[in-house]
Amino acid sequence: MTKICPICGYRNRDSAEYCEKCLFGLEEVGELNPDAQDEEGLGDLGEGLGIYCPNGHWNPPDAKFCQICGVPLKQEQSSDELLLPPEEAGIEEEGRIIKTYKLVNHDNEFVVELAVHEGKVKEMLVGRKSGRNVPDIDLAVIKGSELVSRKHARFILDGNTGELFVVDVGSTNGTFVNGKKLKPEEKVKLNRGDEIIFGKTLKFILEEI
């Protein structure tokens, strides 16, 4: 059985306590559309009106920051743009997505999508939001993030090769890839199935979509 989020329409695993797309609490949600057999499986439910952040996460229309990765959101989007994920609404600005990685923290069911755009090299800062410091991927919302630095590491998404790299930016408690601690500013290529740990305790597994 799957749990369909009543806010954004995303189909979640039956064991999910929070929506993997918008983080809405699913404790009291059953399978809202159990007989759906179409490709989307959403029937008339659809996705709720909202704002997609640059990483593809759905947010309520009045959100100023992404509630999943913390990136600032543009409020001047038109109603048509609000209905479309960035790969459709901003395809001319970002370029074609050639690969999408998924960073998953299974302990907290926290997911971050990293989209690699053709011909673009993009860097994303990982850390904890504090004052004016707003990282692209904010881990402050996850239990166990106390040892993560405000500016901890950065991901490099290479749209020329489709590769993903991680670099520790001099964090206090370190960044680890498959058990090996990275040196400050050491650039390491990541592959599907790799284990990345931020601050000794916050563990993620890299997957591909």
C-alpha cells in the first residue's frame, strides 16, 4: 500500500511518516486512491498549488525558503509557474537535466534531490542555517545535525560529465565518504551507493533517479 500526500499528491511508501516531497505529516493518512492503475496513479488528486525550489522540492505558495533543503524561493512566480517543477518551468534558464542524484537519510526519511543540468557546473553548499548564513542544503531541520558546521561541505554537479563530487570546506567534525575522512578542500567523486557522513553522525546514502 502507498500513502498519497493530500498536500502535494506525491506517492509515498506505506511506512513513511512524512511526505518525501513536502514533509507533510502522514501519520493519519491512508491510501487515498487505492484503485488507481494509471501511470501517475493520482486520479483527480493532482499536485497542490505551490512553489518548487531549484532542487525540485514542493513548498506551500507562501513559503520563503524550501522546507526540505532551505534554499530561498522566488515569490514573483506566476500561477502557471507554480504548478510546474523546475525542469518544466525553468528549462530554458537551467538547461536539460541529464542526471538526478538522490541523497537519502533513512533514519529521518529526509531526501535531497541533486539535478545535474547539461553543460552547467553547479555548486551547492551543505550546512546549517544560522542568521544570514543560508546553505543550499540546510541540515538543521534533521535530528542529529548538531555536529554539522554552518558551512560544512559543498557538492559540485558537473553538467559536462554528469558526475557528482563532494568537498569538505574545513568543517569542525569532518565529512566522511565510505568511512574515509576527507581533508579540507579535498574533492571526491561520488557514485551510486556511496555513504556520506556529515559531522560524524548524520549519514546519507547516494542514489540515482
